[in-house]
Amino acid sequence: MATTSSAHQPSRAEAEVVDLVSRLIRFDTSNTGDLATTRGEKECAEWVASQLQEVGYETTYVESGAPGRGNLFARLPGADPDRGALMLHGHLDVVPAEPADWSVHPFSGAVEDGYVWGRGAVDMKDMVGMMIAVARRFKAEGIVPPRDLVFAFLADEEAGGTYGSQWLVRHRPDLFEGITEAVGEVGGFSLTVPRPDGTERRLYMVETAEKGLGWMRLTAKGRAGHGSFLHEENAVTILAQAVARLGTHTFPLVVPDSVAEFLAAAGEETGLDFDPTSPDLEGTLAKLGSIARIVGATLRDTANPTMLDAGYKANVIPQTAEAVVDCRILPGRLAEFERTVDELIGPDVTREWITSLDSYETTFDGDLVDAMNAAIEAHDPLGRTVPYMLSGGTDAKAFAKLGIRCFGFAPLQLPPELDFAALFHGVDERVPVEALRFGTRVMEHFIMHS
Ligand SMILES: [Zn+2]
């Protein structure tokens, strides 16, 4: 039983959102991680500005550290200017897509079979479209939210925000003046779970925590030499052994508060045993479907070797060999993680962090969480919000440094059979049209009760 819009008159925002998302997707804002080849953010930000200016907003366009890295800000005054502002933030960049792999062109924004198709449909031009739709309606119809709203459209999230949120927080903190709370991506989507009595429940996953991210370079130094001689100090061999030990290591099971709360709620609804001490916790999680890939990744630290580099000729033993390891670390675990890595790589390999972004965790309580609950319950009688931790990262990591309390809440009611997790950075990324309309209704309700 889905909440349908057939019984009510769609608001201006609901009527616009699908077209806005489709048009956003048609801007190719592929972020390659390389300044020379990343494009489109400026043009996309300027288009967002035109959509907001059309209804009377003043907008601020800011480039974050390099030409073309466009960000856009707009403010809407609320009824009580003494309360802290609420920021809604969305990134305009997307990861690249290979058109040959897709059923539709990834930058077509096609609206077909009840979906909007294209790169960014769920990550995260869906929420960007909802933000624009809501912002336009509020301004055009003179709707005054209870507190000031800040709409932020950002560059470079997909490469860690170096030329986006991280730069803005460091160089332009004035743009975030007065903001106490924020909502952004990778939360608010529904996970349908079966109940013991044969009915269903939709859990809306609110992101309250993020693992830390660290890209680590390992370097082994040996002795250069001829490939035909006996040789005990081969940097390639030393490095390969360290990489293999680290890559096959299983870090201990740890259950942070946000994960424990998710497991308790999932257990309550499904009747399954998600006791964190149960020896087959990961097996039971798999019964929830693809969400197990996300939740399972928040039960341990991980260290996945991703790059290897050594040598230049088949018969020359090189002096050094290097690897890069993608590390994802739970809140409070960094020191212990580093100790374990040092033991595993041994004394002949050195390590350095080439990128590191701290973990983040907030509690699932307070007025803003109440507003999320109220909005979901008002629009989905089968809905219940639950907190969870994201194994990846978002711009929230940067905003948290300013003391802003961050949540992932981009509401979408999804069909149970849709493998939502697989759509992120995946082929045939798409978002249901009805989910966008639902999300817009929920977002409006949420803001008006925030
Ligand atoms: Zn994203």
C-alpha cells in the first residue's frame, strides 16, 4: 500500500520536481577527481541560480579553490530569526558514467517506465531537485518556515570535497553563519521489511553517523639489483606480503550506538535476532537484502588494498614498491586501527595518510528528529524512522567541523524490489517518479515542523 497522490492536489513543488531532476541530470557534471577533466558544475550551479532567481531569491555563487568549481547558496528567512538556521545541502557533481553500459544515455534524464533515469538520479540530483522545488514553492507562495533556511548546492563531493565543502568550510565560514543543523544525502530512503504477522513495515533510514575515511600509502624499500641474482631484500616481495596480510585481515566486530539502534529497531519489526553478540549477526543481516552491504560495513573497520605500483623492467629489481589502501574506520577506533596496521605491515614497510576524513556520529533524538518522524508518519502509515551509520562519507563530514549537527535525510519511498544500494555509482541509476513526489511532500512537512 503506497501513499499515492491521486487523492490530493499536488503542490507546485510536487508538480515541478520530476522535471527539475530530469533537467539537472542533463548537465554532465562528471567528477573525475582530476581538475583538468572535471566539468559542468559551474553551468549547473548557474542554472540552479536562475531557477531560484526566477521566484525572487538572491543567490550567492562561489568557486571553491579552482575555476569552474561552482557552489550556490540561497537563504529564506524564517518566522523566528533567533533560532539557528537549518541547512539543506546537495552536491551537483556526479561520478562518471560509461554510456555503452547503460540502457539509456546516462545524461539523458529520460523519464520512462515510472523512473527518472541517469547519472545522479539517486546520488544526488534527486534531493537537489526536491530542494529547488520546495525553495521555489515557499518563495512563490509566501510560505514562511519556522526558522531560517539555507539552501546549499555544492561542488566536488564525489572527490571528498577538496574543491567543495572542505574548501568552503576552511575559506568561507561566513556562508554557514548561524546554521546549527543540516540535512543532506544518503538517508531518508525506505527499506521494506516483513513483519512476523505477514504484514510489512517501511523503515526510513536516517543517517546519523559516518565512518572515517583514510587513504593510506604503503612503501617498501629494498635493495635494487639484477633480476637473475639471489636477492633477499626485494621491495616488491616485502610490499606484497604486507598488502596480503592487511587485505585478508578481519578487524574485530564493534557495534557503534547508531548501528545498535538500527539493529534493535530491525529486530523489533521483523522478529529476527539482531543481537550484536550473536555469532551469526552478519548472516541474519543478509535476510534484510542489499542493505546488509551497507550495515555490514559499519560493524568493523575495513582496509582494502586498491593500488599497486612498482618496477619498470622485467629484469630489474626496483628499490621501492608502493601500494594504496582504502581504510574505513569506525568512530573512536583510529588509534587502535593504526596499531593493528603497524603490526600487520611489519617494520620494513612505512605508511602515510594521503587523505583522511574524520568519522562522525550524532544521536538520534531532539526536535529535528521528531520533525522527521512526524513527516514520515504523516505521509506513510507504514513508515518508521530508524538511525543508521553510512560506511562512506558525505559533505556532512566538513560541516560537522563547524559544529553543525548533520543528518542524512533525502526522503524516498521505494518499491521493495528495487536494489537501491546498487544504484549508487551503478549502471542504470534511476529514481522512481512517485518517490520524488513523496519525498517532496515529506520534505515540505519536515521543514514546516523543524
Ligand atoms: Zn552523493
